Amino acid sequence: MNTRFYNAKILRTKPNQRFEIEEGELWVQGNRISYLGKSPERKVREETTWDREIDAKGNLLMPGFKNAHTHSGMTFLRSLADDLPLQEWLFQQIFPKEAQLVPEDLYWLTALANLEYLTSGITTQFDMYFFQEEVAKACVDMGFRLVQTSGLNNFGGSIAELEEKYLKFNEYHELSSYFLGFHAEYTTSKELMEGVASLVQKYKAPLYVHNSETKQEVEDCKKRYGLSPTQFLDRLGMYDYGGGGYHCVWFNDTDINIFAHKGLSAVTNPGSNAKLASGIAPIKKMLKAGVNIAIGTDGPASNNCLDMWKEMFLVSSLAKLKDMDAAVVDGEQVLYMATAGGAKAMGLGEADCLEIGKLADLILIDLNQPNMQPINHITKNLVYSGSKQNVKLTMVNGKILYEENRFFTNLDPAEIYRKANEIVKRMK
Amino acid sequence: MNTRFYNAKILRTKPNQRFEIEEGELWVQGNRISYLGKSPERKVREETTWDREIDAKGNLLMPGFKNAHTHSGMTFLRSLADDLPLQEWLFQQIFPKEAQLVPEDLYWLTALANLEYLTSGITTQFDMYFFQEEVAKACVDMGFRLVQTSGLNNFGGSIAELEEKYLKFNEYHELSSYFLGFHAEYTTSKELMEGVASLVQKYKAPLYVHNSETKQEVEDCKKRYGLSPTQFLDRLGMYDYGGGGYHCVWFNDTDINIFAHKGLSAVTNPGSNAKLASGIAPIKKMLKAGVNIAIGTDGPASNNCLDMWKEMFLVSSLAKLKDMDAAVVDGEQVLYMATAGGAKAMGLGEADCLEIGKLADLILIDLNQPNMQPINHITKNLVYSGSKQNVKLTMVNGKILYEENRFFTNLDPAEIYRKANEIVKRMK
């Protein structure tokens, strides 16, 4: 599939984590960006056979968003139990329903999430959920890029299984990769965590885990081990080869320093942290310390949507509220987190920005919508005013999977909705 | 214009501020809802000549959103000066640019805002800005419903002018109405405020004003007058006949009681209050006291978008963060604020809900989008997962002004964008 975009604004990511916008063309040949710059001579253009030549009409090509933490299969729980206290939500609503899932369900529930990602301009998800074979199959069938990690804990999974998945899903398909990981300190025994740490050491591999999502979690960890989750995991050797944490809301200065010095990524999930009243992550402090920050939607049970536009506004505005300072955590910093920061966290160095040779995971943003007009400051306005409605096209691995509100993923959306509703009905 | 919607889910507003969803038809004849209920006999349907018969395909008809506080003409300042401290933003960026506006600008800048409102399912705006004749003309030309109030303060306007506008814009057109008002206590002399209060008494009329947006504002008012803004305005007799305040972030219990006992409306603007780091309004306390709450986007300079979906999520999630309690201010309460609560604040009792005889200000919401699937709890999910992308159709006063991403407002969007960009360029 060869696609030529012309008359485009092109978002370039600069080394200082800022952006520039160039005008010109971007070519995709196979699954990679093959050219980017001024419009070449007609003769040069005609050397390639184009499947599509798309007039971008002055709209913006930019890297696709990286959803750096999610539980995609929780789509079936979306709006099933809103406005409940966290413990009641988790133990009386979420866990009993999850126990009824069968593997095939995850194929359809993940497919539903993938559709939503595409509408939001998200080109990769970093998923932690059950039945990972079906999750991978759904993504590969749809052409969607997937990074997974394990939700191993006391109630499911084993070290042997984790190792098997780690080896399997890193070789499964070019769209699939896998990180070592487990659910969280508060759901996992010390013995099991030591087993995970031994895999980290064996493979010299990064590790991801829920970390300091709630105040309670941190306090309980301190009671159990005398250390914060970050310090405890670090002491076990979990963080010797990189990786990071999901949420990172209740980080203290020591935790932030560990993340900074070990090159770990903090994945922030402001929509979920707000809706579940977990708190506001110390984004300003983490930025200052040089921690790589990525953004995730978390699962649709706790958000309820899978929308990077919403998350971006929240990252910045909650940071401003936390410090009561309108100048902290500016729009471009957030745009970086949602693209290159996420790519770094997810091991997607080949899909982090628009450059020749990079993977063609990109989106076309409609600037000719009232919320983007007049044109004053495009990059910041993406963060403060952008929405799913501005996503004209989403391309993953060189293939257009979403364009002008229509899906091109091999799966019929109506069939996906029908299956998701059947799963919900079956559980009632 | 007669329009028949069939195969629809219809959102009914209940007396207890909750909602029910019925399946059936909704008819619009002229600018009013003429029927609502089960599908009538074909014979009955054929008694009317329909301009449009729309198969809603199981999607949701609901009342249009009421944007209860905005400065629409600030579209030209959108993303001009993000991430600045409030005082610098206001005095070095906003005021100098506003001083360069000429009346015709407001026609185009308001038109641009109206397009954005339509994409978000907003059917009425409650505007406070300059050159109100041009604002009204833009809205009437486009068929958009407008409520205005005055931004009178020490730097512009007079009591005579306020009275003239109050009389004029309440008789101007069926789409136009006007409340007494002024900018804010902190920008207006006591003498001028006493003049406004005398008009309130003369016309026994409600009054609207920015109230307790920032901590500084409240502290300064206490220094000046020994009272909070609400208590001071109340003492002047401003609130004797209803009305309310915009923002209401730094309300104390006495302020809340005054609002409750006098039947005043608190218009909350969480997007702006977050982005400008003003604070989080005490929504839970105000609800408990029985205060009518409406939702506004504030102006696009401080938000940056005019999107009720974003505001609804923020109202609930910021309230949860404020109290660190996921159970407070639930989704349906927020949906009520965005519809009937806003209508009450804006004097739109004839457009507050879907009932026979009410004005046909309504929207059609696409439930067949991934973010609304599967169907678990529609009303709450609108608040937590809905977006502009779900707005299939926006009807104001019986006319379809937006449908399937296209505008039908008599004005060409490309022309509006061009004019808005010209205004920005002229000021550079």
C-alpha cells in the first residue's frame, strides 16, 4: 500500500520535546514513511505507483497517539457501575462480572476498543487484561498495533505463564510486542513478585506494573514492607532494566528520583484518576526531574471512554489545578507525552514521530473545524480544543483503518457491537 | 418545517431531575414539538405533510445543551495565549487585543462560535460580550438561539445603555432574549453597581454577573466591603428577583444559602476554571442545598473549546476529586444541569425538555459509535463517554442547523473561518 499525502501541514517532533510544523508532502510506502518534505518534481512523484493520493487540504499530519495504559477488554463494563466508591465498584461490580468472561469474549471486546481508539487517533494500545491470545488475534485481524503486559497476581497467572507469554507475543506478529509485568504490589505476594524479578534479571527486561494509584495502596505497602511501592519494587530489582508504572499518582520525591535516575516511564491516567477520585499525579514535579511521561486512558470501566483528546486536556488542566498555577505543564509538553513519550514507554522508537524510515502510524487532523479556527497556535490548541471530531484519518502500519468516520479494519462494526451487547446480556 | 423522527429513543426529563428513555416517535411542527410517543397509525401520520421523515435508527433524541455562560466573540483569542498566569493573560494578552475589535468583527466571531456550538449539540448560548447588536444579528441570521447579558463595568457601558439593551434585545426577535447584568464586582464601581441594582428593582428582573471566580476576587471584595461578592450583591438588592452568578468557585456556606433561598442559579465553568487554575466549585454542597446549577463553557480564550461534553465530564470528575469520593455528583445530575438546569438559568422554560408544546431545540445522539457501546447505562455514559462525534443532528427552533457533520445555517463555514483569520492577522 503506497499513499501520498500532499498539501499537508506536517508535525515535526524536535529533540527538545517541542514541535514544528512544516508544509509539504508525506509519502508512505509499505508500512514506513518514505519521504517527507517539499513537493518533489512531478517526474519523481511518478516513479511510484500510488494506491492513494490524498489532498490533505492544509490539514495536519501528526504521529498517532500512543495509549500507554489500558484494559481494552473492559469495554463490556463501560457505564455498568458509575459513581460508586472504589472498593464497592471493584469488588461488587467489576470482579464478579470479569469472572464470567470466556476467551472468545476478549476478541470482540478488544475489537470494540480498537474501533474507539481509531476514532480518537490512537494507533497503539498498551494493554493489560485476560485471554491475551484473543486480544492479540483481534488486533492482528484488524491491523491494530498492540503492546501487552501481564496482569499476573495472586488470583491468576504464574511465573512460567508470564515467561511463556513474554517469549510468545514478542514473536507473534509484527504488530505485537510484550513487556514483563504484573498487576500490582497490593494484589501480589512477595514470593510471586520475587519470581517476576527473577525474569526481569534473566531477560534484562523492562517491567510495567500499576504503581501508587491510590493513597491507600501506598499506605498499605508502607505498612507491609516499610517502603513505598516504587522503592519496594526497586529493591526487588524489578526496575533494573527500565519499564515503569501506571498511574503514579501518590509518588513522593524519592519515587520520582528513582524513576528519573533509572529512566523509567510514568504513565498518567487522569480521566480514570478523576472519575474514581484517586487523586492528581505530580506531573510538574516529574517533568522537572526529567521523568518520561506517557498518557493512558485506563480501561473503559473507569473512564468511560478511550479518548486521548480528553486525557490530554486533563493532564494539563489537573496539573494547573493541583498547583493553582495556570502556567505549569503546557500544551506542547502534553502533546509530546501523548506521542513520543508514549512511544518511548512502549518500546516503539520506530513509531514515535514523523521521519523518513519510521513506521507509518499517523493521523490526519481536520483544522477546518470551528474548534481549531482561527489558526493561532495549532499544537497547543490540539491539546486544549481538539476532539475526536477532528480525526479525519487514522493509519496504522501504513494502512488506513479509519477515514471520514468509516472503519476499514476487516471487521464489521455492527457485528462487534452486537457481540458486545450479547456478552453483557449473557451476564445479567 | 415539519419533521418526523421515528425509531427513536427519546430522553424524558422527570420531575425529580432524573431521566427516562422511551422508544417511539417525536414530531416537530413549525418550531414546536407536536407529538411524542408510540408510533401512531399510518392514517394519523399522513394527516401531516412532512418536510423530513428521519429514521433515528434507535439513536437518542434529547434536549439540546444550554451553554449558560460564554463570551462567544473571544473565538479570535482561542489559543493565542495559553499557559500564562491569569493576570498576565488578562492584562497583557486579552485586553489589548479586545481593544482592537470593531463591531463587524463580532458578527463573524460569534458566527464561528455558533458553528462550534452546533457540533457539540448546544442549542442556546448565554453570552456576555461587546457589540451586542452584531452578536444578535449573527445568531438570528444563522437561526441560533441567544440569551445575552451585559458586560458593563468601569471601562465601558452605562446604566442608560444597559436599560436600552434590556428593552431592545427582549423584543428583537423570537430567538433573542436579554438579562440585566454587569461584568463583576471587581471591575465595577459601587456607584455603577447601585445603578444596576436600581434597574433590577425597577423591572423586578433577574440579574447575572461573574461571581467568586477566583480566590483573589473574593478576598479583595471582603477587603473593600467586608462581605463576599454574593453577600455584597445581595445587600445591594441585586438578587431580589432571581438570576445568578457565573463560576461560583469560591462560595462559602453563606453564599450557597443565599443562592438556595433566593432561587438563584450557579453557572459552573469547570474547563475554564481548570485551565486558568481558578479552582473547583463546590458542586456537591450546592446540589445538597438545592441550588439550581447550570453549565457554561466560558469563552474560547480560556477553555479553549466550546464543548458541553468536555464540561460535563469535568463537572462530575472535578467534584469527585475535590471530595476524594467517586460517588458524589453523579452523571444524571450533570446531564440535568447541562439541559434543564441551564434552561432554568436562562429563562428558557419552553426549551428545557422534550414534551409536547415545548420549543424544538433538540439533538440526535449517535449510540452506534464505539464509545457508546455496549448499551449499559445511556444517560450516565453520555456524561462520561459522550463526545461531539456522537452529535448526528442539532435542531434549533424547529430547524435542522447541523446534520452529519454539515452546517445548514445560511452562512458558509469557509467564509466564517476566512473572516476570523483576517481579524487575527489585522491585529498582529
